Amino acid sequence: MSRFAAAVPGLHAHRARELFFGQGETPDGLVDAAILDSWRRCADQRPASARVGFNIHDRSRVEELRGRNALLIRDFEATLGLFARVLHESGFHPVLTDAEALTIARFTDPREASGELYEALQLGCDMSEQAIGTAAMNCALACQRPVQVFGHEHYFEANAAFYCAAAPIFDPAGQLVGAVNLTKHREGREFGAISLAESCASAIEHRQLERLRARLTLRMSWSANGESRNATVAFGADGEVLGMTREARRILNPLGLPLAMLSFESVFDGQYGQWLELLAQSGRPLPIRLNSGLFVFIETRSGAPARQPLSMPRATAMANVGQDAPEMGDPEFAGRFRIALKALDKGLPVLLRGETGSGKEVVAHALHRQQPAGPFVAINCAALPEALIESELFGYTDGAFTGGRKGGASGRIEEADGGTLFLDEIGDMPLALQARLLRVLDSREVARLGSGKPRPVEFRLLCATHQDLDTLVAQGRFRADLYYRIAGYTLALAPLRERSRLADLFATLARDGAGHPGGLTPEATALLAAYPWPGNAREALSVLKRAALLCEAAEAISAEHVRFALPPAAVAASLPAIAPAQPAASTPPASLSALEEQAMADALRLTGGNLSRAADHLGVSRSTLQRRVRASARLKQQLAESRG
């Protein structure tokens, strides 16, 4: 469709109708593709000259529809109240349809309309393509985008007196639930009506999202100024995605994956617990990397600050932090932790070194909580590009750079004054910024970008890295003088495979991290200890959370629960450790397909044949599991046995 035709609805409708209806040709570029597709479908049913009859459902059916969509109707009425003046002055009649194009609510009195428009505004009116032919609301539902239909772009000639614009409405899970439609007699071409319809639909979607019991609701934008904040996403207590607006889906879920497969850490390059605290402390948009590689700015929804956890973030908790060191499964750690505390008390920086997932963030939080009151300000040096990390660390003045916030902004170093500054993944800090950071550490003063006026700052410094900084220094990728400055005391965290007191760690992770008070059986602990844990404590916590899903609160996590939660290959390798009575396998290792089938069989058995729960545990869709069950005699048998 040409840009000109798109911008001027109905301009080429007469020519398009002549080509389509008179000559049997396709009027490419003369009408919206959604309208043309609708014409084709309608032409297979009735001629365009046929009489149009408005089918209106009886009162009982209308009451059923309205009861089923009560919350949607409430959001529609509240939203349209905000647009009442512009709607009244424009002469449009707004209606709400469900996903089947049945009218379930209206905003104006139908007695203000006449003729066919009066009928179209009746509750229970069928506005589907089969009933009234091409119209904006059914086109918008069919193609799932805003559409406007002007005059003779309607399929039936009898509807040529109308102009309508409509936008679809999606629920927080991305399911189509209805459409907002604006209709009037066509006295002129109101080109902005499609934008008005889209704004109404978007406002309704935001109201739906606000009803979710979210731990964190974020608005996203492509700049710090936040020019467009319609991209909103809601997260639950553990970082699971509860819902999002259509704008957010375009950014975070372009493939349309089920929400059950999404979490904070699957869409953003960052840890949920850490970002909860960052957002709670900041009060301004913060840059974060998407897992696609792009950067967006995020802030909590206006009036809904991020709620800081009462204890350590559930996603990373290892133990309750009191006067003692957190439980790390390493008997020597407590002594090293106390030395780190003494170093901080004497003003020395502490450098945390360990593999990814080994618990550096947990230790950083624990060290901070043993200090006098003050903010904990964290920044992930690997999650920000060089152009953003400088302004994020040091702040900037008004006009320091294009796109900056009016009035400027304080930096994270400035915000850490009187508290703790945690620089995570400091090995990824660009060299130019390493020099600036070194000057701050030496002078205890920070100057915002665009300002020569330094501000005094006092903070405790914690740094963390999974990299070998000695090697980076030798390669010229990390300043030696900064390395010596931040390594006042180095606290090394051993990988899980090298820790000797894993039983205590697993018990603590299950209780405080997975929220399961029932403990673990000795066999379950032995199976967990036999696994090499390439993802360290973070992976262990995920496995224990999956295992805990299969238990009652007071029930101990068993080896069978752990077998289900571990990767299939790990289970196959660890079977002798938990089932020594079984003969050693003399056949080659099972294929991936066989391991997958075993995992599915286990899931069906442990969930009593409940396909939905089994699919959730496996991390696959219910339809995928059903398809595998239909194709496997073994799974069919297991399903039947599990259901008793």
C-alpha cells in the first residue's frame, strides 16, 4: 500500500472498488491490505450489493457476555472517561467488542445516533465480518493491529455512509480479548481517529497490567529522557514475568513465547535481586542490557517504587545474614569473611573473586549489612556500554550531552556517599574509566560530566570479578595501579565442586533460597554432591527450586525429586551414586531422545499424570508434551498408570 493511500483513507476507494468488483483485478496500493483481505473473504459469501442486517443477541446472551468481560468493560469505561471531551466534540461513538466482535459496552447514548448507526450501537450487536462485512473492528481483530475504514472501503455499499477506526486490545499475557471501535457518519476525514483508538486500547491494557499483584512493574524507553514509556512489564516475587503491554512484547518477546518461559533474567542481562535494590535506590531511569544485546532505560512505574526485599533477594539468598558469615559450604570461608569485615572497617577495599554464580553478590550484601547504616549502591560494569557507564558512575550536568536528563543527574558514586559502592565485574570496566575511578579513590572527590566542580564522597568499596586480573594487567587490559588500589583484601570464593561442606549449603539453599522447610534426604544430598555444578550456587538454587515444586511443604526433597530437577545427562551419570543395587550399565549411554523421554515419564509420574503441571516442570508447552505422549507407547502407558 502506498504511503499516500495509507495517509488519506478512502481517497482511492472508488477506483479500488471498480478494479476489484468490476474488473476482478487486485487494487494493490489503493486500500489497506487488511481491507483487501477482508473484501476477498466477504466476496466468497455475499455480493457487495446485498442488504445488511444487524444481528443483535437477546438479553440473556448479552448479560452473559458482559459478566464474562466485566473487568474489561470497567477498564473501557474508566479509560473512555479520560477522552470524553474529545470524543464528544468529534462526534465519534465508541464501542467495545469482545474477541468475537460482539458489542459488550458503549460510551455514548445510542439515541444520539440514527438509522443503521443506532442499530450498530446496541449491546449484543454482531459486528463480525460474516454479519456486517468489512469494518474497522473486525479487520483490527483479524489482523491484530489498528485499522481505519472510510466510506466505500466498507465491503457492503449500504455501509458507505460510515467512517470507523479500531484498535485491538490484548491482555497482559498477550491474548486478544477485544477491540475499541470509534464510528461516526462520514462528514469528513478525521485522520487522527486511528491514533485515538490506539491510545484508548493502550490505556486499557495498562489498566489490566496494574491489577496484577506484581513485585516490580517497569517502564522501558530507548533514552534516559523516557520519551515513550508505553512499554511496561510486570514481574513477580521471583522475577517471573506476570504480563506486559504490546509495546513491551515488541521489545522483550518478539517471538511470542508463553509467559511461563520468561523471567527477568531471561530478557535482561542482570540479576533480579540486584536490580530490585538498584531501582529502589535510584529514583531515575537506569540503563540495562537486553539479552538481545540492545540497551534500554528502565524505571519503576510512576507511583509504584520497586519494593526492596525484607531480607536478601530470594533469587540469590544463601543464608540469613546476622553477625556470622553466610553459609557457603566452605569451613574456611567464615574466617576469611571476618578478615574482609576488618578490612572494610579500616577503610580498605575488598575484592571478591570467584567463578560466575559462586555467590559474590551474596557475600557483597552480607558484608554491607554488617556495616553502619548507609546505602548499598551496585553497578554491573559488564552490563553497560562505555558511553553509558561513565555517566552512570560519575553523573552529569544539564546539557552535558544530547539526550541527557534535564537538570542533570547524580552518579552512582555520588549516591553511595556514606554507604557501600559495589562494582560488579570490574574486570570489564573500560581503561579510560579505570583512570577516572582511580582518581576518585585517591582524592575521595567526584565531578559530574560537564562540571569541573568536585564533590566530596566517602564510601566503602567492594569490587567483584570472575576474571584473572593478574592476566588482564599483563595483557594491558587492566591498570596495575587500580588493581593494587582495589585489592586491599582479596576474598576468594571457591567453586562449588571444591567445597567440602556441601550438605550444609544445600540445606540452607533449600530452606532460605527455595523456600522449602522440609529439608533433604541423605540420598538427595548425595546426588546433589555428585554433580559438578558448572553454574555453581546459582545453578544449585535453580535445581532446588524445581525439586521443591514436587514436594509438599513438610516433605523432604528426595533423590527422585532431585533426579527430575537435574539435567538428564547429569542424572544418567550420577545414577550409581544413589542406586548402587542396580547393575552397572553395559550398554552405551542413552541417546538424548531417550533421556528426554525418561524425564517426561518421571514428570508424569511425579505429577499424577497432570499434563499441565508436568509441562511446567519440564519447561515445555502442554501441546509439546501431549505430542510426545501420543507418539510414545511408553509415555502413554506412564500417563495411564499415573492417573490410576
